[in-house]
Amino acid sequence: MLKNQQYYDALDGLRTICIIFTVIDHTAGNPGINGTVGVDVFFALSGYLITTLLLRERDKTGQVCLPCFYIRRFFRIVPLSLGDHVIFPGCAAVLQTHRQHERACGFQLCAAVAFDAQ
């Protein structure tokens, strides 16, 4: 049986370090910090937290409703994804010069739609 803890405060620091490693790796060109480690740890934490949610649901109801789980995940992820796919490219289009926009827009849009921006 799992504890009825809703939020793990201790993981915030670890998530922050993962994000910092990844951002530094992307912006500074790897000054001795491996950003992929941050991504790997972040995914491991996500797997742990998702498994905890599923186990908590099983303990509470006696079963796991995967369609319900995926619907909840969908409504948690899609609003953030819209920012990544609509708002940010729109801001980039406004801030870039016309020539830069013509060159970059097609690639950025395809990468955003395919979730392959790297």
C-alpha cells in the first residue's frame, strides 16, 4: 500500500538540476555538463511518478483504468503542447525578420509537429 502523499517536494530540486543541465548543454555547447544525463534522470523520475499514480489508483479502487489514465494525461499535456506548437512559433514568426522566417518556418513547424525539434 502506498502512502497518501500527493506531491513529492524532494523531487523538485532534482528536477531543477536536470533542467539546468539540459538548458546549459543546449545553450553553452556542453561546457563539461552532459545534458543527456538530465533528460535521462527526468524520464526516470517521470516513470516513477506515473507508476506511483497507477499503483495509488489500484490501491484505492482495486483496479487501474488505463483509458481514464490516458485521458487525464492527455488533458494535462495538450495545453502545454499547444504553447509549444502554436504560441511559440507565432512569437518567433513575429520577432524574426521576413527572410529569416521564410528559411526557418518550414523546418520549425515540421519539427514541432513531429516532436523532433532537436
